[in-house]
Amino acid sequence: MLNEMVLCEDLFHTPSGVAFADFITEGHRETWPIRSKRFRTWLRRCYYHATGSAPSAAAIRSALDLLEARAQFDGPERAVNTRVAEHAGRLYLDLADEHWRAVAIGPDGWRVLGCPPVRFRRAPGMLPLPVPERGGSIEALQSFLNLSNQNDFVLVVAWLLAALRSSGPYPLPVLSKLLRALVDPNVAPVRALPREERELMIAANNGHLLAFDNLSGLPAWLSDALCRLASGGSFAVRQLYTDDEEVLFKAARPTLLNGIEDIIGRSDLADRAILLTLGPIGEEQRRSETELWREFELARPAILGALLDAAAHGLRAVGSVHLGRLPRMADFALWATACETGLWPANTFTRAYAANRKAAIEGIIDADPIAACVREFMSERPSWTGSAADLLRVSLERSSDRIPKDGTGWAKNPRALAGHLRRAQTFLRALGIEIAFSREGRAGSRVIRMRSFPENTVSTVSSVSDSGSGADSEQQP
């Protein structure tokens, strides 16, 4: 009887084979995994309303087995998204409200839909976004952030616009609760660092945006994992300790890191990050957290509306934006450049991003004793050729007074030095030092070649206005 009663709107499966069902309840469509607690509750509700009694556990299991088989073997394959999605040239933002509404953002603007063409899943802890309002200004956000300069605010807005896209890449800014509340609010807005890669990917699978607070440093494995997560990466873990099957996670997620100290110490992660510094709060400017959040909640719908206006502008303009010299996060730069003229004059983002990357390079080099030593060493000569062992010996002679007694931060052998140089290559190149690794001679000896050239500027972008007028221009820091 339960099998005959259950008439789902649609049954389908994801590319990984997970069975889902669409069903109509209280006038709106919901999408849930067939094996989820919420779907089981809906089955019981259908049976109870029809019969006035509760179904047996065996009847529930039988119905779930049948529906799962139909979804997996007869149903179409569909993607299921968390908070944001892209489809047919439009962006979709799940409001995660009780009516399951979403915002469709296209070149012609944005509107709230009751039944979007894409499917969203509701992960535990997701909170609803307010219904966006038209006519707001993105500048209203600035009073809540306490940033030290306008360039940092431009980069925060660029990051928020990137977070509206589902595919990344996403730079890593250093802010937390307020920014998450604009795109992906959650019961637990910030969390402690994961203890292993598996925990990181479980968190990424259950939320669109990750935020980690009160950090004092990042272990090397987490720095590498965040690099992959910023631009999209796959992770595999064993399904059970008793079998050899793997569970594959593939995700690109915007991530927020917040700490008092300089928490990003590796150049490969810094090259994917936006580094921001919050200004000090004067006694006369200090507000209670309760007051701050009350004012933010009043302003949030209009700020979100202004953000969606900029995203719609970006969809119109993105086809006429051209990259000049490519930064590491090229797709992010292209998207932010497309959106910027909906908010500010052309090249506002370009100048801010170039200045931020240059400051990041200088900060990382200064904090890296090996890279700083190479910069000082190459400032005295146009080129140098030798082995990693030769370079380690020269570095030790020049920097013996700067090396900590425990050797922290310093390469302990030639191989470690070569690996360290490879990670610092990108930033040293931006400072005018080219490093090449090769094998030479019959024995295939490893050789490092370094040469100095006029200091390179940080990679920038050139843009064309969405109307097609105006010449390309490049900005240098």
C-alpha cells in the first residue's frame, strides 16, 4: 500500500550513484536523498495522512528499497549542489528557506524562483539567507568590516562575487563570520582546523564555504590541501576499515582563514590567497556584538541584492574581458574584472589585486630565511650556477648568524633546499630572480641555474568594458 501511495515528483541519481527524490509538500518542491531521515519522515507522513496509522518498519524499508532502485536504474542522472549552482549560463543561489526558493542570476538581472531548474541539498547546519532587496549599495558592507584601506574592501567584494560561483577557483581571504553570513550562513559559522584531510573534505562536502578561526599556523599537509581545495581537487579515502573500496570527494570551495599572526607561511598557498589586515578599533568606534549583528541583519538583504546586481553585470561582461599576464588565480581575476565595472571604475580590482599580491610576495620572502638569502645573494650578481649542495654551503656561510639554533625554517640538506626553492620559485620570479632546475652531463648531475633580470611586476589583467568600448589597459603596482 505504501508503494502505491508514494508519488514522488521525480526520482533521479547523482553521478556517484546516490538516489534522490523530488517531492511536493506544502506547495513547494523539496529534494532529499532517499536514504535520508527527512525522506523517511515524509513517507511516514504520507501513510499517516492516508490511513491514520503508522507504517511498519518493514513497509518503510520495502518502499525505500523500491524507490532507490527506480531512482538508480530508471531515473535520470542529475547534479545536486550545495548553496550555489551554475546552469545554462546562469548562477543559482539557494536561499535555504522553508519554501526552498533560490535566486537565479543571469545577464538580464536576478529574480527569486520557487522551483529552480537545478537541485540543491540541505546539509546539516545550513541557515537561510534573507530575500535580497533591490536598490542597495555594496558600500554599506564596508562599515561592518573594519578594513584598513579601500583596496582590501575591493578584494573582499571580489572574493564574495567569486563565492557565488560553483566551480572556483577561490582565493583565500582572512576574514570570517560576516562574510560567510552573506553567502552561506551556517549554525557553526567558524570552526577549528581539521585534524586530517578526511575531515576537511567531509566539511567541504557539507557546506559551500569553509571558515576557520583563531589560527596560529597551518601544518604543511593542510596548506597543500587548501591549495587543492581553492582551485578544485579530488580526495580519496577508504570507505570502511574492513574493505578496499574508496570514497571519492571532488570539490572547490571558498575558504576563510582568520588569525592574529601571519598564518600563511608557504608561497604556494600565499599565491592563492588574498591577505587582509583589519584596522584597530578606537574606543569611540567600539560596538557590542549584539548591536553590530542587529545592524548587519537590517542591511544584509540590500547588501546581498547589490552583490547579485554585480554578479549579473559580470555575466553580461565576462565575454569581453581579456587577461593580460596571467596570475595564478586567472579565472578569479577574469570574473572579478567582469563584475567590477558594475560597482566601481574599470581597473579598480586590478590595482587592488596587484598591490595585494605584491605585499604578499614581500611578506612571504621576508618571513622565509632561504628565499630572503637567495634574494640578497642574487642582488650582487647577474647569474649563478651550481648544485643544491653548493647553494646550501654558500647560504650557510652568508646566513650563519640568522639561522636559529634548532634550524627551524632552514633546509637541513641539499634535497630539502631544492624543494624549498621550487615552492618559492613563483614569488622569487616576481622579484626578478629566475630559477631553473636541470640535469647535465653524462652522470645527469642536478644543476640549479639562477639569473637576475629587471624586477617583474605582479601578474595583472587587462579588461574591456562590457559595451565593447575603450582600449585595453594594464595596471602595474
